Amino acid sequence: MSVTEEHSAALPAYSGHPFSWRFATPLFVGSALNPINSSLIATALPVFIRSASGFTLVVKRI
């Protein structure tokens, strides 16, 4: 018996559905919402930093 025959005999038969919808749905939703979440964090983070540190940003116009 060759190595490939031993290896193929140990593998289960492929059923056509490797992941159920209960596993795949959160992955799809999470990857779809990730850009929105990143944008919200990126726009809110400077506000949080300024309010927490008491730092005010003064912009001079020339």
C-alpha cells in the first residue's frame, strides 16, 4: 500500500457542505460590517483622545 492510498483511506468522504450556515453567517456579516466599524473608530478616536486628555487643538489660519 502506497503513502497516498493510506492517506486517502483516512480522510472522510466529502459531503458537499464543509460549513453550516450557523458558522458561515457571522463570518460574512462580520467581514461586511468591518469597514464601517473601522471608519467609526477612526473618526471617533481623536475625539475620545482630546476629551480624555483635556487637549484642545488650535488651528491657525494664515
